[in-house]
Amino acid sequence: MRKFTLLFFAFLFLTTANSQENLDAFKSGELLRYKMSYSGFLRAGTAVLEVNEKELHGKTVYYTKGTGWTSGMIKWFFEVDDVYESYFDKDSVKPYLFKRKIDEGGYKKHRITSFNYNTNKAYVQDFTVQKDTSVAFSKVQDILSSFYYLRNKDVTGMKVGEEIAIDMFLDSQIYPFKLRFLGTETLKTKFGKVNTLIFRPLVQSGRVFKAQESVTLWITADANKIPIKIKADLAVGSLRAELESYKGLANPFIKN
């Protein structure tokens, strides 16, 4: 369970992509709140994602903040308090600054990453171990800007089995991710029946996941393209995240 919030963010923010940009998928003021459950019935925690406009070095950018914490019985033996922040360009969605401060059962990290596009280097300040690192990059997204970058893509015309690739920068490393489009499904949710697109990230099996293909995402098939359900089969039990509430969407939330 130590990385359950990171898993949620990692696969929440890798959702949809294709070739044509659509910059109307979100707007300042959007807030998404998710209920986390363990093994299908035990409330595990909450995750919240919000985006607003802010000034960074004299430039108006998007600022997004993702928070996650455990609750209920899970919190008794494993407490999570995670905060992720990203400042990214309003037009290109390229990240400028990424902050990660987590405490997962005593496992702590506090890092700030600055992306320099003149040198194409990311400068990582690690406040936990008091160490700075410089990493060369070509085209990457941090874990939060990925969510908005990929939502701003047109997914019409994707075929079942087609895969999407993106490079993510996290913890001084660049991680290649692939997602496979599985098709469509109409989900019964607390908001009513919702048409969705289904994706499956190809993940590394081992300590956390049961198999390479153990995570499934359901994305609203409307213009917002927000994750409405995520299910991950873990080495022990399973983790599920479901959209609990929302506000400030850029487009109508289409329900049947």
C-alpha cells in the first residue's frame, strides 16, 4: 500500500492522447475529487485534483495541485499525506516547475524540479537527502501536466489495440509509458449512465502489480475526457478510484 497514491496519480494522469490538439478540454477552476477504495469495499482515502491560473516569473501559467490522503481503517495502520504541484504553459502545456512532497507511512520525499528549455535540462532539488541533480531531457511531462497535456488531444478514430506512448519525468528519471485502447463501455455511476473510453497502461509487474496489464481506466467520452473510474489489481488486493464530485468543467458532463 505504500505507493497507492502515487499509483493513482500515475495512472489517472495517463489517460488519453492522439495527434490533434484540442485546448478546450479543461479550464481554470476545474476540480475533480475521487474516492479511493481497497479490495472493492474498504474506503482507503481521497484524491483531489484542481487547476487554476497563477503567475510564474511574470508569466501567466496554469497551476495544478493534486492531493491524496488515507482515511478510515486504512489510516490506522498506513497514513498517506501527498501533495503534487505543477506549473505549466497555458498553450503548449509544457511543464516549468514540478513539486512533490509526500509522506506515505513514514516514507518521505520532498523534491522540486525546474525545467530549463534553453539548456534542455531538468534541475532537481531533493530536500530529503540534501542533493541536487541535473538531468537532460528532450520532450517530457511531469506527472501532473501529463494529465492536461493528454486531455488536450483528439482521440477520435482510435482503433482497439492501438497504443499511445509518452515520456514522464519523475524522481530524476524519465519513464516511458504505453497505453492500449480497449474500446468503449457505458458505465453505471452515481451520476447516471456515462459513455466511456477504456484504456490499459502497460506497467511493470513485480512488487506492486500482479501483472503487466493490471490497470484499467475508464475515461468520459465527452469533450472533458476525465477519468471516471480506475481499477488496479495489486500484488495483494486491488485498488479502485471513482469520481466522487466535480466542478468547473469546461464542457457539459454528458450522461445518458
